[in-house]
Amino acid sequence: MRVVLLGPPGAGKGTQAVLLSEKLGVPHISTGDLFRANISQQTLLGREAQKYMDAGDLVPSDVTNRMVEARVNETDAANGFVLDGYPRTVDQADALEKILAEMDKKLDAVLSFDVPESIVIERLVERGRTSGRSDDNAEIIHNRMVVYRDETAPLLEHYDGLVVQVDAVGTIDEVHARVLQALGR
Ligand code: B4P
């Protein structure tokens, strides 16, 4: 199964992607995690990504698309994946469609996590107390929300017909159960 998780920062995409990928037996591919791994290894890609992430801005799509193309072509993703944090813009969605077409594959589902802004801000500020993530502070979180509304929310319309809304307010287990239900599992 090839599933995309959409939602504002802090909606719990990463949290649910881990549980879902275990359930489906396919890899969890998080662009945020891939960038953070590159940053901690101080690669060229990491140094490029860091300045955008620190500001709460999106890393340029050409860099991101290439990274995703390489990752979904790895052998462990041959039977599917849970994509978390990608695509984040309509042009990334177009790139993903091309990447999958070259593999003769298509997305099976897009889940959109529905959470009020006040709750995601609370979750991110809470995580910021211990995460050490430079983008989990009030000012940067505000910018990430603006970027989400301007750049990522239009994907809901782009994926019209494929998107299933998931109520992402509640405990992690409650949301996981709704994710499985949305996928008919
Ligand atoms: P991401 O790493 O994707 O981070 P996120 O949006 O903050 O996280 P997510 O929604 O996964 O929340 P999580 O489960 O962690 O992006 C970071 C940055 O990377 C971006 O700003 C951008 O710069 C760059 N980037 C990534 N992808 C990109 C792309 N495609 N193009 C360009 N740039 C890109 O949950 C958040 C917190 O809530 C956690 O502490 C968690 O424990 C808690 N939580 C989760 N579910 C909960 C629940 N049900 N109840 C209570 N708390 C919960």
C-alpha cells in the first residue's frame, strides 16, 4: 500500500506513520527525518536544508524531490510506503506522481489529519521543551502554520477524491484506530 499522510505541523503525522508502517509492513518515509539525519551527519544536503528548517520554511522542492525519488526506489519500498511530510506543495505532488509513474505505481490513499491549530501549537510547544528541535518554538511554529496554510492546504483540493479526513484529536491509540478504519483495515 502507498499512503500519504497530510496535515499541519504537529498533527501527529510522524507519530501515526510509525504505527501504520508497522501495521502494513512497509517503510515509514519522513522527509523531516531524512533532512534531520542529513543535518546531524553534516552532509551537503543537510547544510542546505538546515537554514530553511530553522526558519520554519520549506526546503526547496528540487532538493526534496530528488531525495524522495532515491528513497522510494530503495528495495524495501517496493511493496509500498507510508509517506510522512511529503508532498507538502502542489509541485511536489506533481513530482511524486511522475516518480511513481516511472515505477508504474500509483498512490492508494491520502489521509488528511484534522486538528485545530490551538492543539497543534500546544503539542509542538510541549515537544519543544525536550526535543531540542530548533523549529519547535513559538515564533517558528507560527511561520510553519502560515506555510502550511499557503503551500500545503491546497493539496486537499489537488487530491480531491483520494483524500480521507481523519479526526486527529484524541489519544495516539484513538487516532491510530481511526487511521486503520479510514484505510478499511
Ligand atoms: P516534519 O518533520 O514533517 O515535522 P512536523 O510537521 O512538525 O511533524 P508531525 O506532524 O509529523 O508531528 P509529530 O507526529 O512529530 O517537518 C519539519 C520541517 O522539515 C518542515 O518545517 C520543513 O522545513 C522540512 N520539511 C519536511 N518535509 C518537507 C518537504 N516535503 N518539503 C520541504 N520541506 C520539508 O507530532 C508532534 C508532537 O505531538 C509530538 O511531540 C507528538 O508526541 C505529539 N503528538 C502526536 N500525536 C498526539 C496525540 N494524539 N495526542 C497528543 N500528542 C500527540
